[in-house]
Amino acid sequence: MPRMALSREEVLEAAAELMRRRGPDALTMRGLAAELGTAVTSIYWHVGGREALLDALVERTVAGLGEIRPSGRTPEQRVVSVARALRRQLRDRPHLVALVHERGLTERMFLPAQQALVREAHAAGLRGARAAEFVRAVQFQVVGHVLVERNRERAPVQRPGEEELWSAEAAGDDPALARALGRPVDPERLFATSVRALVRALLAPHGRGTAANPPRGTHACAAADQGNGREQAGPPLRNGAVSRGPYPQ
């Protein structure tokens, strides 16, 4: 029996959940109507066609990443909390993040998180180029970690696996190291460890390898990487098409 009342927000929530569980190809107007137990005409009335639905999901995703708020008493704690929240958002909605990218709105999506990091950088005494490098380093760390996680999850079973490859000899006669590297990775713990180490280095007032004094060639490599990223990005797809983009789904 069709539902008697349905809101636009319910339609968008169901569409986002359907895409999260089954991927973008499963998001059809008929499939969404079946998911909600309503008529297809009701879906069209609330959100228009599929293209309008995709645009609404993009706006919803961008708005969701704008709700990230730092927590903690120290600059390090607050920055790590922003990084963790951003990772969680990207991990929870890979197909929607890819959709945002394909609509050419990736930079806008990341802006609220970047602004939160800017405020923490200023509070820690960082200004100008050093603050900019701080913001981008944390953002790239989060995105890169998520990409590695997704690639590992989607990879076929490895033969031989890490537990077979890491012998004491391969680990430089360090049996404890071999055992540790042979165990499954704890992504959450590894992420927290790497982000804390990065943030401490970037907030350090002096010393080699900090934002104030990066290793030789860092700026040139970063510029080249950013240039390559721009060259690889294609134009947004329209007419309801959803490609996979650079973000593993």
C-alpha cells in the first residue's frame, strides 16, 4: 500500500542510503520508489528527475561536510578531531563524494573543513604561507589515507599475504617488527598516529621538516603534484551519468 505522506528530506535520505549500500547504478527513480513504498510519480513530485535528484544529493553532501566542528582543549586535539570527522564523512559516503567531484564541487565541499583548520592554525600562531601549508597537509593526509583504505578493502585476496611475507629476516632480524607487520592493519589507530605526528611537526616552532622549514624540494614536489591533479580532473558529467572519478567507491 503506498505511503500517504512523504517529505523531500525522506526521499533524499533514502536515495543517499540506497547509493551508499548499492552504488550509483542502483539509484533509479523506480528503485527509489520501491525502497520507499510509494509511487514513482511521488518521487518526481518531490525531487524532479534523476538529474535533479543527483544535484540535490550533491548539495546535501556538501552541506553535511560543512557541519564538522572541532573538539578538544589543545590545538593538536582540535585539529585531530577535525581530521577524524572529515575522514569519517568521506568513509561513510564514498559514492556521494565521487558524485560531488564529478559535479566540479570538490573544492567547495572541502572549504568548511579547511576553514576550521585555518582557525586552529591561527589560534596556534601560524599565519600566511605556513598556515596554508598546514591546512593542505592535513587535508591531503586525510584524503590520502581514505584512498589507501578503500583500495585495500577493494583489493583481491593477496597471495602471499603480509603475514607470509614478513619473516624475521625480511624485517632486518627484528621478530617483533615482523609479527606486527604480519598482523591486520588497524586503520583508525594508524590514522590517529599519523595525523598526530603530522600536526605536531607542523605546529613545531623550529626544526627541520616542519612547515616553517620543509625538506628541500617539498614545495616543488607539491606544486607538481597539484598540477598533475588538475590535469587529470575531467569535466563534470551530466544527463544523470555517474562515473567513478578518482575516489575509490
